[in-house]
Amino acid sequence: MSSEESTRLGGASVPETIPVPMGTRDVLPEEMAELREISGRALKVFTQAGYGEIATPALEYEETMRLAGTDFAENVYRVPDKDGQVLTLRFDSTVPIARLAATRYRAAEPPLRFCYMQHVYRAIEPKRAESRQFLQIGMELLGLPAQAGDAEAVELLVSVLRESGLTDFKIAVGDVNFFAERLATAGITGAEKERVVHEMHTRDLVGYRRELAATSVGKADLESLERLAIARGGRELLEAEGAEQLIKLDSLLAEAGVADNVIYDLGLVRPLSYYTGTVLEVFSPSSGFPLGGGGRYDNLVGRFGRELAAFGFSLNLERLHLAVLAEQEAGA
Amino acid sequence: MSSEESTRLGGASVPETIPVPMGTRDVLPEEMAELREISGRALKVFTQAGYGEIATPALEYEETMRLAGTDFAENVYRVPDKDGQVLTLRFDSTVPIARLAATRYRAAEPPLRFCYMQHVYRAIEPKRAESRQFLQIGMELLGLPAQAGDAEAVELLVSVLRESGLTDFKIAVGDVNFFAERLATAGITGAEKERVVHEMHTRDLVGYRRELAATSVGKADLESLERLAIARGGRELLEAEGAEQLIKLDSLLAEAGVADNVIYDLGLVRPLSYYTGTVLEVFSPSSGFPLGGGGRYDNLVGRFGRELAAFGFSLNLERLHLAVLAEQEAGA
């Protein structure tokens, strides 16, 4: 290209600024070095605890991913393939790892322990400040049922967060069964239940109360369910509400010395339908967003051909990094 | 899900085997640990040489990537976005890094040195044994023209290969200008030239001779061009053919003590049109495929708004890993 041509190209064809798609970004060297440092430490914690790192394809058959349910229908990227099949961009790592475990480890003695660090992709709504692509680091523990599996996962999560350099954090722990049973006991089912659960998902307390009030539930149940939505605390809360499964978990966490890192949140409902028991989210005063989350999904792996109880969590590595930086700056 | 339901699901809905798309694969723990080891060593070589690791989005606007030319038109994955724009899955890392350098480093003092490790995606033809997704590790050196830039890149490539554990390899080095000039001197232009270059790309010597014979080129030029297609050797070859630019490069490589790792290949033509000078490919007796390649692309960064001479190479990390394993097994 002559310099005249390139000037013409520069003037006529090159936009003043060249944007990347909203919700994606370049990672520049200083940040990248810090992300490598944090992720290296985290992966070391995982592998030293016996979790083997794996990677799954970024593109999988939509048909395969649909075996997991329809949670992803709206926000998954569909990619037409040359042979007419529809591929999807990896939406999370739990579903592909469930597929991998049920097929590649069909005959392996449980428990199976895997960790990963890979990107996931979400077809975001334009104009919302969401991420289209983000880097997750996480684990899946297959074949170890509640509460032993839940406790191992929470202990590991505490180790990973500490080793990443984060000092101030809380792991909110709930139980989707407990909440569902309380709704069932109150006689809230079907479409009513879905609406109530949705408001709980989005933590819209006003909406939650509105949807509860729209049901024919009695005064005592109404008050009890309203209390549940804001009930956070330690073992005394679990005992007051009769959350038997979480009480068993709390005993294991206390034995492991990590109970102080946990706050029970009986209104915690994760947005994916495959969860079947304990669920968790990670919070830090240094971050306006949860740093990660996870839970028990005892029916998912079976949909790919092998029945295995399972628990997994993932951390958003970029949010975790920002929280660590914010702590360091506040302390400096 | 009751156990009865899950049995039904297992029997009725779950295929006997659940395939991943051809050309993609799961990476299991043993291999993953070795890939981490090799890539960790390679990234360390890069960063210690002053190359800052960066990452670019997996999804970019097709319009932006098209500024680089139309090389990618056929085999790029297009992903329709919710707002009607068309996104493309990262096809290579050189073009996004050219964009990044021209925009995020618009005013930075050259040379700029970047390295990366990220996947690229290719919409392969069904039934061909090609990869749909593969992991590349590589570098881009911007703002250092030939031959100083070429020499720095080749030296670094030798260090990365050695540090990865590979002992037996050759870097084939050619010059797309030299080949193009020889065609021009022989009067081969336009569509004839394209056909000849295509056969050279694909290393189809029969087709190459056929296309040359179909031109009106004289006997002496014909013999000279046929010789060029199979001309491989050291400095004596460059001198015999009068490859001035490569002679200058060879002197720098000899000074740096890496000339023995190089074999000049005057018929080497890389498949991407953005190359403007020295090009290279990496071969090992332990691999049936090139382990990587690269070259000089002095006009590409300018298309994104900043004129910068540039050289880059990438290695296919999985092929490199397999070659290292094969060497170890042969030696064991």
C-alpha cells in the first residue's frame, strides 16, 4: 500500500474510533499479568485438592446442551454451522462438564473432581450493562452427595478466595428445596409459584410481597414467607426456621473451621433451574456484584447418561480481581 | 426428578454417545496439566523479552474485522447479534491485535511488543479433518521494520520452542515479495499470477508446473520458477538466487546464533494476503503438520488507523505439545 493509498483509506474507511462489541473488552498487559497471578493461585488450590483441570469446546451442538433444560434458551448465542446444524457458544461450564463426566468418565469410580478456567458467552440485551463474555474459574464435584459434597465445595471456595488475596468476603448459602417446600406448605403452586420464585430470583422484595399478596395464602404463612425473604444469619436462624439440611451442612462447616465465612440466606434462589439443594453466592464489601455462585444439581449429569449427585461453583475472575485490587487500595 | 423419570429420560432422550462437534474436543486433566506447563514456559519467555500478554474479545464486529481484507470471508463464524449487527468469532489474533494497537496504543512510542494465548475458530468444511477451534500462543512486534524486527521475532521463536522442550525443529523462512517479484519479472500477472500463487500456497507442485506452463513465460524463467518452488537451503541458496532481503536477515540471525535453526524456503507463501515480506513456518520431524507460522505485515495496522510496520507469529499449542511428547517417547 502506498502512503497515499493508506492516507485515503485512513481518511475514508477507518472510523475515528473502532469499538469492540458492548460487554466485551480488551485486556491489556498490566491487568493480564494480575489475572494470570490470581488464576494461577486459584488453579493451584484446585489441583492440590485433587481437582483436575479440564477444558470443553466453546462450540457445542444446541441439541446436546438442550438436554440440560431450557434455562439458556433466551441468552445463548446460536451459531449456524456449514452442515446445517446449530451450534451454541458455551453459556456456562457446568452443563458441558456434566456431558463430559457422563460420557468420558462413564465408568470411572466416583467422586470425580474437575476444575476449569474458561470464558462463557451470553447474548446480552443491547443497552444493558452486562457482560457478553467473561472468564470463569470454578469446580465441579461429582458423585459426593449432600452434605459432604456441599461442605467440601464451600471449604474449597474459602481456600480459593483466601489464596486469591481476598480477605473480606461472605458466602451466602441457601437451599432451593427449603424455599420450595415452604411455598408448597403454604399451598403456592403452579403459575403462582413461578411468579413468586421469579421475584425472589431478582430480589425484588416489593414484587415478591405483591405476588404473595395476590395468592390466597393465609396470614401466618404470608408473614413467614415475607420473613424468609430477608432472613439472613447463622445457625440460630437455621434452627428457628427448621432448615434441617443446612443445619447438617453448618455442623460440617463448623468442624472445618469455615463457618465464620458463611451467612445463611434462606431466600437465596439461583437463576438456573437445575439446582436441587444447597445454593451459594459470594459477596465482598469491595464489589457491587456477586463474585460468583453455584450449588447442588443432583439431576443434571443423569440427563447425559450417568446418574451422579453433583455440586459446582464458579467465580467471575475479573470481578474477583477488581475486588482484590479494591481491598488493596483501601488498605494502602 | 424421580428415579423412574430419570430412567425414562435416560432411555428415551439421551443418545448412546453424545458427540462434540467435529474439530472440537474436550481436554482432560493429564493433557491440560501438560498444556499449562508448556504454555507457562512459553509465556514466561515472551514476557521476560518484554512482550506484554493481552487478550481480545472472542466476538468482534464483522465490519471491523473486514478492515483487514477478505481473507477470512469463507471460514469465519458469523454470529447474529440481538441488535441486528453481525459478530464474528475470532479467526486469528493478529487482526484483533492490529486493531487494539492502532486504537488503544494510538500514541504510544514504538516498538510495541505483545504476546497472547487464546483460541481461534474456523468454520470448517464438514468431513475434513480440520480443527474448528484451536489454542494459539504467539507474539506481535509492532513498529520495528525489517530486518531488525524479523530477526528479533525469529530469535524469540527459537527461544520459545527450546523452552517448550522441543529439541529438533526447523524454521522455514521465505519472502513473499521475492517470490512476487520473480513472477512479475517473468511477466506473470493478474489472474495467471493468482492461479500460480494458489498452487504454491497449497504446495501442489504438479498444479504449480501446470499453471506455469499455461502462461507464455519463456524457458529460462520457467526453469528458474520451477527451481524456486523446491529451493531450500542456507545462505548459499540466498546468494545464488539473489534474495537480498533474506541475506540481510541471515546475517542478523547468524550474529544471534540462531541461523542453524533456519532453513530458507523461497517458495514459502503463507495463505493470508496481509503478509508483505519475510514469512515463516515451524516444522518438526515429530509432527506431520507445521507447528505454527507467521510473517511481516507492514500494511495491516494502518488499516485500523496507525501506520506501523509489524511482524507476528503464532504456534498451535496442541500440536507443539504433541511434538514434544513424540520427541520424549522417541528418546525414552
